[in-house]
Amino acid sequence: MAKAGITTRDKDYSQWYLDIVDQADLAENSGVRGCMVIKPHGYAIWELIRDALDQRIKETGHVNAYFPLLIPKSYLMKEAEHIEGFAPEVAEVTRAGGEELAEPLVIRPTSETIIGATYAKWIRSWRDLPVLINQWANVMRWEMRTRPFLRTAEFLWQEGHTAHATEEEAEQETLKILHDVYADVVENVMAIPVYRGLKTERERFAGAVRTYSIEAMMQDGKALQAGTSHNLGQNFAHSFEIKYQTSDNREEYCWTTSWGASTRLIGALIMAHSDDDGLVLPPKVAPLQVVLVPIFKTDEERSMVLEAVARLTAGWKGRFRFKIDDRDNLSMGFKANEWEVKGVPVRVEIGPKDLQKGTVAVSRRDRPGREGKTFIEQAGLDEHIEGLLDEMQQALYDRALAFQRVHTFEAADYDEFKQKVEQGFVRVYFDGNGDDEDRIKAETKATVRVLPFDQAEEAGRCFFTGRQTQRIAIFARSY
Amino acid sequence: MAKAGITTRDKDYSQWYLDIVDQADLAENSGVRGCMVIKPHGYAIWELIRDALDQRIKETGHVNAYFPLLIPKSYLMKEAEHIEGFAPEVAEVTRAGGEELAEPLVIRPTSETIIGATYAKWIRSWRDLPVLINQWANVMRWEMRTRPFLRTAEFLWQEGHTAHATEEEAEQETLKILHDVYADVVENVMAIPVYRGLKTERERFAGAVRTYSIEAMMQDGKALQAGTSHNLGQNFAHSFEIKYQTSDNREEYCWTTSWGASTRLIGALIMAHSDDDGLVLPPKVAPLQVVLVPIFKTDEERSMVLEAVARLTAGWKGRFRFKIDDRDNLSMGFKANEWEVKGVPVRVEIGPKDLQKGTVAVSRRDRPGREGKTFIEQAGLDEHIEGLLDEMQQALYDRALAFQRVHTFEAADYDEFKQKVEQGFVRVYFDGNGDDEDRIKAETKATVRVLPFDQAEEAGRCFFTGRQTQRIAIFARSY
């Protein structure tokens, strides 16, 4: 029962994703290779995600600031691993104001270097620490293959950059962001359960000592990295001379962290919840939570119904994000379809017959077709919708969690692993090294997503090497 | 009685401005020519201004979206006046992903061109109109002389871009933004009175038919353009083929507008209100509105005073933006100075003696020294502060308005004009042409800031040409 313009997930999952982005009016390609236009509906979702992140970033003691878009190329060269990771994909400004620049400037692919250079000037004493700063910014990575939200040359994100007096504090910060900011927003606002854990050396950020990540499962069983938090140790502090004087007058290098979440999250949102009828949005990140569609034929019916709608919604401002769809050139069916495709959680229809009965028809987006439609008394409609939005938020999370559990497999050996990893995540004992990871990736396209925090209590047999080990890894193919 | 680190305004106004930016921790230069780091205190002010603008932009029916940072150079070439205005100051990306680009990409100096190319795809019928979109973004203009906030190579702003079916609608939109968004925020949130009006041809935006502006007066009598709104006529519609089908099936070009306000506004805020002791902020844009400084010597005093502070501020969350400054390594005088320099509107001091008397000492930032300090009963402190914040918001506006009035002069002839324009704005009859404006600018550095909306009812004698005219112009030197 798929909609016109939307390929079913069964038929072609990749095309389904692109169709949702297109049909729900979220984004489109621009005249610039790999750069998308984020359309108003897509951007409104981003504003809700951004606000949820920003609130938690501030509640955990951080402040926002803004650092330059352009970075002298020499800055990027200072941290060896970092430049190796990012040099191949930077965009370079070589001319400005009509003249060739003496030194090229790169558009920031991430800002550790320019912020590191700044912190080196700001930090003098242990009293200046910790420095807990976040910035909201656009960044640019010249990727070869791009897909809207998931991988684009330019994307929007927040990047936190902190400096601490001790290794322990930096590690605590890294974990606090992972749990209290990223996992909290993705699970409790976006309704997507995640696996949390440590990246292996192969997968960690260029220049980090440890990278932690939250990994969400998409409906095709692939992983999407939804936020990463890096303990940078003293690597960048050494490269940029970020030093401080201790309370007993010794000079020490700082311990720094960085962490980011981006417009990719919109890709995760789409692929975690949506169906063949279009976008499905958890109410907390739905720009419109309720749409009311008045039904009428005559002018007399029109004014009666619109009057009832005005009465019903009188107290809604500030309580729900809602819209009254009184466009009179479009059919009821067209409107219903449009709001379904765009993922509005609750659709309320009200016509002359409803006026007589004192009811309205309420459709919930997470249950397609007749199953999701019920007739509700007009009296108490607000409370009903309030309850329904809460229920849907929870139901979407529960559904995604059930899907994640059913599609997280075990595997006793590499053969079983190969079979299971086609269908979802595989949680296994693994004591292989980086070369083993490379081989598994080459043969199955799967990588270690995380070494989850909930490790095994007892040792077991590595599916790949056959050796006994206590280390558990979660593998998956990924976006 | 100037502070250490702050040059007085009398001595060197330019240096005073830079000292405030530096001492109040608002921004600093970065390692990239002309690009500033906006520090947390400066960025927090920007967040408040941004939120005030964003709220009004949405209330007037607009939605946010996001368009690419990079623009193909060929797009910029399509509108003749536009390219002439912006070509000399663009930064060009010529290499990306390790390869030379076939066509250079410019970092947006403004987005009329890429948005115009997008609207041409989006708009088909009169039913698609109006398109009312805003974006929050960074832009880049390679300026030769830069000053933090006032003129920087990269700056943050919002740019609105709308398309309409009729000329009249486009004109209404242009004026609505000027009055209901820009003037409202600058006057009622930032407490800076403005002159509103039309730009002359010499001063209008590259590619516009009409540019409207609000002009604020700084304490040195110079003007700062605080927001501009452009009626672009069909210029960009012709260049980018932005066409629509009318309800009677004719094909027409759209009428478009654009409008922007930027981090320059922080420069306006500094120069409108601050004094030789540091930053002065209207409460509505003060990241911290109240700071409480507990005073104590012994541990016993410390716990008694902090307990009282906790009790006094128990209901303040969500009511005031406040901070308790209980740093115990800094003197009372150091703290008072720091919060004064940073422009916190209200400072509350409370020590053991106050506990006995049931009072606190309240200092208001807009009245320096003893004049601004009063002793207030602890009971009812919240209401007192609430009233004080309102009063200060109004007092700062009134002071700026009085200053603006006193420093807006008339001039009967060019000699008088030359003398007055050294001291402030000059409001005169003016029927000169663009060449006359050029000559006046060359000789006095003053330009027509606006042809104000409140024009004269009767004709008068042009100060420059001596001819009779009804046209009134406001001239000033400007930032």
C-alpha cells in the first residue's frame, strides 16, 4: 500500500530513504556538488534537535562561542594523525579579495586545531580550568559519495571542545557528554535506542586517545553513528602548546576533549521510524504535532466547522505545535496524504456530522490506515491528544527497541557471523587486532561499532580467532 | 575615573571601543586575517539578540531553512550590479578533496544568487507564493580594514529571502521586516532608538530597487546601520528565471525581497550604551542580569551568608538570569570591577552586617559609583530587582533617545552642515544627486544615512544646492 513517489523499503531501501527526504520536503541537492539545501520542514526538525542538545549542553555547564570558519593550513598540519585523517577531504581557499593568499586557508572540517591555538592563549593557570565551550557551526568535508543528511560535503553540527587539568576530569567529561547529552537526546527526544561504548583504534577519531560513540540501528539493520565523544589526551595540547600552571607552580599540558553531533541525526530519525507511507516523527521532534483538517462542502458548513475548530483549539497555543489546514482548493484525501508523508503525529478531522455527534476523528501516524483512526469526544480533546502524543513518543521508542533487540545477534564463529551481519548487529566475543578488523571489513563490510560498556562477566571464545577473551564487540555494517 | 585597561571615550573613542571588546571578554582576533573569535560572553549576547529576531521573524510568518555555504562563481555573475558590488571581496575555493575545481566556488558574501537559483525550481504557480524564508548563517566578505563586530571578514547573520506575486506585496514585506522585526528588536530589546527610512541610489544594496534601513546613533555621533531590508523588484527574478503562473494562466516574474541583520548589532550595543567603566547592557540582552556577591571573612560568616543567598534566590530560576559569585580567591573589589566591566545590570552584595539588618546592597550598572548603590530590604528583593530591570531597560532607551535628539542637528547651508556633522547627525532638506553625495562624502566623510519616513510637510531650501525641495535627508559619518 505504498504511496505514489515512495519506493517501498522491501524493494529498495536506499531509494526509499531518498524518496522520503524528497516527498517529505526535508532537503534537496543544490547546484554545488555534495551540498544540500535543508528545506523548511527539515530545518524545523533540526531546530528541535538542536534545541534539545543545546539545553543539555548548557545544563552540563558548557557555554557557546564561535570560532572562525577558515583555518590556516599550517594549523591543520600540527597534529600528525589529525592531518592524515582530514587532509584528503578539505576545501581550500586560495584567493580572496582578488588576490592569491600567501598561505591557503581550509574551510574547517572540524575545529580542534584553531580552537587549540586559541586555548593556548587563553589558558595560563589551573584557575582557568576547566574550559567548557561548545560551538554551533557549519563544517565542510569533501566526500566523494554523498547522501542528504547522512553524508554531505557541508553539514551543520555542534562541536564541543574542553580543556582540563587532569586526565581523569577529561575522561569524565567525555563520558558525561556521551550519556547525559547525546544518548539522552537520541533516546528520550528522538526515541531511538542506542548502544554505547568505546571505538577500537581503527575507528577512533584522528588525533584522539579514546573515542566513545552511540550507535543507532536503522531499519535495514545497519548502524548509524549518532554522536561521538573524544578523549584527546594531551595530543592536541602538545601540538598547540596548551599548558597551564598548577597550584604548586609546575607547568603542565592540559587534557582536552572534543565531541560532536550533526544534521546526520535527521538521517537517523528518518531511518529509525519512517514507513512506506512517508516520514514518521516522534512528537518531541515533530515541527507540527497536530494538524486539524476541517471538512465541509457548503459555505454554511464551512463557517460552522471552522467555528468549532477555533473553539476546540482556543487553548492550544504554547501547548501543542499545531496547524489548521483550511486550504479549500485541496481534497481531504490529498491533505491526509500530505500530512502523513510529512510525518505529523496526530491528524484531527472534523466535519458537519462530527458537529452533530460532538466527536472528531483522530488518526495517529504510527498506526497506518484504519487501525490508527478513532472517534473521540470533543470534550476533553486536549487531554486526549496530550496523552496520545506521550503514548506515541513511548511507542516509537519501544518499537525501535524491540527491533534493535530482535536484530542484535550472537555468532559462535565467522560463518555464522557473516550470515547474521547481513540482518543486523552482531554482538560477539572478539579479541582480534586492527588487521583482523580490516579483513572482516573487506569480507563482510562490517566494522566494530563499539566495544559496549556492558562487557561480559565471563570469558568466551572469540568468533574470529577462536581464542578465549573477555572483550565483547558489536559489529555491523554502517552508514 | 576610568578603569585599568580601558581608554576613556574622550581620549580615543576608537581605542575605547577595542578596549571594551577586549576587557569585557566579548571577542578577539584570530590567527586568520579579519576573522574574530566570538568569546562566550559576546556569543551569549548574540544568542539573546538572535532569539529576539528569530521570534519576530517567525511571528511575521517566516520559516527557517539552510542553503549552501559555497556558491558557484557563475551564479554570482548573473546579476550585473550584484557582482559589481561583491566580486572584489569574495573568498574563493579553488581546490577541494585534493583536486583543482573546474569552476571556483565562492564563500557566500550573501545568498540572493544561490537562493534565487533554488526558488526558480520551487516556484511554479501563484499558489506557491509567497515564499517566506529566513536563514541563520555565516557569511564572508574580504574587507581590508576590520574591527571586531563592526566589520569582519566572517560574520554571523540572518538573511531573509522572500518571493511574491505582486510588487505591492514585496514592498509591504520589505517594510514589515524593517518595522516589526528590526526596529522592534533594536529599540525595544536593545534599547537603541533608530531613524528609519529609504537609502539613496548611491547607498542601496547591489541589485536592489529600494533599500530601507534603520540607523542608530553611536556616542561619538556616528551612524551604525543596524538592519537593512531590500525590495529587489524583479531584478533577481529576471537573472534567475524565478517565474510563476498566475491564476489566469499567464507567466509572470516574481517580486523578491531580502533583508539582513548581523553580529554588527553587538557593535551597536557596545557603542550606544557603554561607558568608561566598561560594557553597559540593557537587561533584555544581558546574559547575566543579576550577580550576587556574598561577603565574608570567617568560615562561619561564609556559611551564614551563603545560606541567606540560597534562601533569597530560591525562586529566581527562570525569572532572572543570575549568578552567585562565591569565588573565594578574589577580593570584593576585583569582583565588583569584573561585573561592572562585563556590563551585568544589577549587582547585589550581602555580608554579615546585612544579615543583621535584613538588607542587601544593590548597585545598578547604568549609574556608576555610589549614585547607583542603595540598601534594600531582603523581603521583597525579587520584586525590587524585577522593577529595577524594567526601569533600567527604559532608562537606557531614554538616555540614548535624548542623546540622539540632542545630536541631531539642522543646517541652513553647507558650512553649517560641515560643522554640525562633526558632532552628530544632520537632518536637512536635500535635493542633490548621486554626484553631490559623492562630493559631500569626499569633503566631510558623511553620507545620506536615510531619507526618513517622516518627511517634511512643506518645502524648504536644500542646504547644498540652494534649490527648494520637499525631500529631507539625514546625513552622518558612519561605521
